[in-house]
Amino acid sequence: MNLNQLRYFTMVVKRGSLRRASEDLNISQPALSNSLKNLEELLGVLLLERSPQGVFPTAFGDALNQCALSALASMDRGKLEIDLLKRGSKGHIRVGAPGGMIEQIVPEIIADINGQKRDYGFSVASGYLN
């Protein structure tokens, strides 16, 4: 299993169509179909159900999609960290809290770190975990 297979799979689930996913990914539909077939063979399960209305994940596909989205997000964060370090940053701080608390705590956190003359990148997420 490789990252491209996971990217392709999650895009198919998101778009609900091999044609639309292949357009978004800028690859041919046969190449996309082959990648998905190889992934299903590797895992030994059917990941997608095909119908005239589109493509839908099976229970196995739902499970893989959730894990794949998390893995791909982690890889994207890793690339961001490397880019920041290459530019001389000391790191990246991710802050998350319920919406009402963001306005209260984030400015204080950023001001405190900036007051220490440290070069960090920031990202902020508000909401609740499920």
C-alpha cells in the first residue's frame, strides 16, 4: 500500500465517481481503476460498490477511508514541519479548542510565544472532537 493509492481511494470516496476523481487527480480512469483493484487485492476485501448512481464505500471502504484521511493529514503536517524547519522556523504549534474558547486563549498563547522571540508557525482549529 502506498500514499498514492490512499490519495486515489479517498478522492474516489469523496467524489463518488471514478470519472470525477480521475479528473481531479489528473490521471486516466483506467490507471485509477487499476490502482483501486490492486489496493482491494492487497487488502483482500471489496472497498467500493459500483452502481449506476456512482461509487460508494463498503464497510471496509469506510474504515480504510477514515484511517487514510488521518494518515494523509499526518503526512501533510510532516511536510509542513519540514518546510518550516528548512526556512529556519523552530516548529509549528497547533491549537484546538471549542469555538468560544479560541478567541479567549489563542491570542494569549501567541502573544506569550512571540514575547519569547521564538519563530514558530501556528494553526488554529475550533470545534469539538467526535
